[in-house]
Amino acid sequence: MGTVEGPLFLFAQLPDLPMNATETFPVVDPREAARVLGVTPRTVRRRCKNGDLEAQKVGDTWAIPREEIENETPRRQVAAA
């Protein structure tokens, strides 16, 4: 098995979770936060490091509460995928 990236890294040790668990899990990674906010992942990581976003460093990435992202105003409209 390869390495697990993004929010799924938190589920690597929890095999009974449903496949759509990331939709209800209370944290997101910088990539998902950037998509929602309309900024780059680098901007999200910088804001986490500066304390502008409430987040916790987990390994080499950030775990950002979904609630924190939902309270932010997107910078630009993001096209639906």
C-alpha cells in the first residue's frame, strides 16, 4: 500500500470508516481548504503557521477544522469540478 495523502491520512489506522468519511470528518487538509477558500495551498499553510487559521500541525501537514474554513469568506468563486 502506498502513502495516504490529504485528509485520508487520518483514517489510515481506522479500517471500518465509510469511503465518504472525509465529507463528514471535522478537519480538512490545506489542499481542500484552499479549494474552498479560492486561494493556494501555500497561502493556507502560511495562514496556519501565522495563526490566522486555527489548525494543528500533524506530521508534515496541517489539520484544519472544517468549521474554521466554513467561517471564512472565499476570496474568489471556485468553479464546480
